[in-house]
Amino acid sequence: MNLEKVIIFSAPSGAGKTTITRFILEKVERSEFSVSATTRPPRSHEKNGFDYYFISIEDFKDKIEKDAFVEWEEVYSQHFYGTLKSEVKRIWDKGNIVLFDVDVKGGINLKKYFKEKALAIFIMPPSIQVLEERLRKRGTETEAAIQMRIAKASKEMEYHKDFDQIVLNDDLVSAQNDAYKKILNFIKN
């Protein structure tokens, strides 16, 4: 079995991709989370090097110039996110499968980069209304940020067709099991 593979989870903010990614990390042997780099400030519960590599805008731009990223995006104004090549190499060198939890554009870019080594899964929320409810329940966003994320989510949902698989997250347990089955099928081949 070739473990030099990647699993990409993408979705609009609030669709449940991080929850499903954590479930898969516990269930799929030899899988490891790829920690993304970002310029946004950490949330109160986030740890540098575990949830993200929190770096300055200057450092991020320097890494862009040095071709240190597999992919990167300015997701929101002055909030850059990217996948470091060194992070993928670190995980593969241990013989593990890389798991990504990224925004929709990042997911599409990762799929283009890794091609047949990648399984790209789009986590589809049941509706924009449910997505908004989930974002509000988090309690981590301002009203302006929620409105910005909802507007972006409407556009992002149109890109579901660019992914290998779609998992509808209207029931978390069903969505987790669906994603797990799709991943097991992918890594067997």
C-alpha cells in the first residue's frame, strides 16, 4: 500500500470539516494532520504549531518568494493561509498519509498539485441557513465576520463539482462514517 497520499477536506466555514477531519485522524491509521500556515491571529483555544503555524504577513510573503508553499491564498484581506512543502515532506517521511483541512480554493489547488495522490472531499452543509446557525453557535465571530463568511459560503458551494467526493453533513455521525468509507476505499488502491 502506497501511503504517499493526501486526503483533502474542504468546505465553507461552519460546514463541519474540522470536526470530520478530527474524527478521521482518530479512525484512519497512519494519518496525520497537515498544519497550515496563516497570518490571522490565533483564537483563544488555538496553539501555534498544532492548529496553525501563526506567522507574520512579512514572513508569509518571504516564504511565497522562496517557493516554500504547495499552495497559498489570501482568503480574507490580509489573512493569508498556505500549505508548506516542508510540512508535507515531514509527514510523508514518517510514512503517514497527509490530511488537509483547508478552504475551498486551497482544496482545489491541492488537488491540482497532488493529482492522483489526492482524494478531495467537499463537506456540503445542508443549507446556508444551517451554516449561519453553526457560525453563530461558535461565538467566535463578529456579526460582520459572520456576514462575510455567509456571502463567501454561497459562492464556495458552487465549487463542489471540482472535488472527487461530496459528503453531506446534515447528520454528523452519518457524515463522518461516509467520509471514513470513502477514504478507506481510496487508500486501499
